[in-house]
Amino acid sequence: MRTSVRTTRSRAVRAATALVAAVALSLTAACGGGDDGNGGGGSEKGAQDRKPTVELPELDGERLQVAAVWTGEEQKRFGKVLEEFEKRTGAEVSFVPTGDNVATFVGSKIEGGAPPDVAMLPQVGVLHQFAEKGWLKPVDEATQEQLDKNFSQGWRDLGAHDGKQYGVYFKAANKSLIWYNTTAFENAGVSEPKTWDEFLQTARTISDSGVPPVSVGGADGWTLTDWFENVYLSQAGPEKYDRLAKHEIKWTDPSVKEALTTLGELFGQKELLVGGNAGALRTEFPKSVTQVFSDLDAPRGAMVYEGDFVAGNIADTEAKIGEDARVFPFPAVGDDAPVVSGGDVAVALKDNEGAHALLTFLASTDAAAIWAEQGGFISPNKELDTSLYPDEVQRDIAEALIAAGDDFRFDMSDQAPAAFGGTKGEGEWKALQDFLMDPDDVAGAQRALEAAAAKAYGD
């Protein structure tokens, strides 16, 4: 049975309210001037200046392999975390990129008898699948101690299966944010929308000003699952969200029809999408961000939806967060704005001292601090000093996530079996890409989603 964080509707409302307030506060602070000359108040201390909070074993001569989906800037920043682990233990750590299909990559390595020591899984559903197959090693006492000290019960539960703790959620994501180019908004004379209807009207006004309003990274199917989940959670509510996540209700349910129809209000107007529907399907996630912020004087797009990690891609442009790039919460489709979270969980695939030591390190504030101060990262570690984040926007998003405690919903597709929610060219990714191309065919999208889900869940 899959673990999920359950909340009442009133608690979810409080979390959404906290997020809205925190994002608004962060923008006010960020626009008022930086604390450190780089757009925020990041700590002046590096990893070498901080006193370690966790003791690690000596691992001289030991070689470890870590597999994760991260590439580009994310891989470089995680590399700094691994470098610190190497310095403190004497181990040699190599990084292996998995590609989008983490489950297939890691599964093939395991079945071939050469698994990595540690894998970073972006889908909690994959953690459960691997645990059921006996591929994962429970955390040791030292890792559990760090988890109990630094993480709320909800995040610990997400890394467990059948009462055993297997995972450490090192990197979290607030996936209910829309980032925008301030020049495009100012030129169009629009402000931040709070509801879905206001969002669509804002997009139409921006389009009339001569700028395509919404950049969609449709070449990466996971971005489309995130669009759907935010609409569905806000419109259908948390109880139905939980049931659909476990396939207790079918994707042919009227609530899914309503959410797809709502999403089609955006996808069905090609003039609202950068490059139209066909262009969106050819756009990978990193480009969906950079094409909004690369040319500040003549923006090629006005808004891009995705999580806090968008900040890392904005860093590849000349845009400054808080000035050229700002953010607002995903608009409320129903009564309440959605709060959807995601994350990458570290698991041990080998029962050796090095693998367990790395999990212990990743569960500590020491490891989280290294990536936090680089940006493009949010940690669910509640003991992390949030002054380490490099700007007020990222800092307050992180604080809102921690303040929410267990009041959030985890990414629905990441809870599903990988064949449905986490495989390129298959399942939900493929069905929603087809829907992006033909948003009028709601019934066809529902049939495709249900057929793929029934097969993946074994119904």
C-alpha cells in the first residue's frame, strides 16, 4: 500500500494561505534590495567554515556510485555535495546520470548485478516498487537518527514502505508556482492573477500586447502532469486527489473530465502558448524557462509554470530573481489554491558502510546547506538555516514548505507506478502530450489515461 501524506481540507487551506503570504512577502523583500549583492541574503560562510553536525566514518579507498536524474547545473551543484562527502570520508564518489526513466535505468543495473550504491529516485511510487522487489536496503541507525532529528513525520513516511524506513528526501520541490517576466507584465499593464479565470484573462491581455503569454515545456511529459495535478487538486479537492493517486477512482471519472476541460481552456488557445501547441510539444523544460527570461528587453514569453527549481534555470540567464523574474502561487481553480510538492529520495541499493554513510550525510543539515547556498534547491530538512538560501524568494518558499509541516499533497504522478507516472513516451506523460496537441479530445485523453493506469496498477 502506497504511503501518502493525508490532510484535512482545512489544513490544506492553511498551507495554501501560508504559501501565498510567504511568496508575497518574499517578493516585497527581494524587490527592496539584496542582502549580499547577489539578490539575497545568502550566508557568507562556505562548507569549509561550518562546524559539522554529523560524524561520518573513514572510508579511505572505498568507491561509491550515485545515480540520479540531474544534469547540467543541478548535477554540478549536487557534485559539490558529493565533494564534501569525499573530503570528510576519503571515499571516491562517481555520479551516473540516469536519464528521464530512472526506474528502467536503475532496474536494469540491479538485474544485471551491478547496481549503483545509492540512487536518487524522483518518484515515491518507484521506491515502493523497488522495496517490494527487495532491492532496497533499510537505513541504518545513524541515518535514522538524522531523519528523526531533521524531518517531519510526513517526509519520513514518504521514504518508508511497510513500516521500514528506506529513503531520505534530500531535495524537495514546491510545484505550485508560476514565474513571470516583469517587463512583459509591465508592458501589458497586468498584475499577478489569483484565480484561474484571472490567469486566463491576464494571458489574453499579454497576448494582445504582442508577447506569447505562457511557455510550456511539453517535450517533457512530467511538466504536463504537474499542470494537471494543480488544476485537479484545487478543483476536485484533496480527498479525490488521494483517491485518484491510488487509482481508487478511474481516470474516466467526471472530476478528471472537469480538470482536463479546465486545462483545455489554456491549451485550446494556441495564441496563449509560446510557439503554439506544436511548439510547446517541441520545447524541453529548461528552454521553457530560458525563453521567458533570456531577452529582458524583448521577451519571447511572459510566464512559465513549474516549481521552485525554476530558479536554477533562471540563473542561466541574465535575469535577476526578485527584479526581472518574479513568482506567484498557482491560481485557485476551485475554492483554494493548490499546494503540490515533489522531491528526490535517496535510497541504498547496496548494504555497505559507504552507502549508509552517504544517506546519513544527505539526511544532515551539512549536505543540505551546500546546495541551498548555491540556489535552485529547496530542502525539507526543518533544521536547515534558511539564511543560507541565496535570495528572499527561495528562502521564503522554503520556509513556507517547512511551515506547512505535513499539510501538502505529494506529486500524484510520482506516487504512481513508473510505467504510468514516470516513463518517457508512455502512460500519463504520453497521454497528456497527446492532449496538449488536441485539447478538444477530453474523452480520448481520459480513455488513454485510464487504459494506461489500469495496466500499470494491475487492475
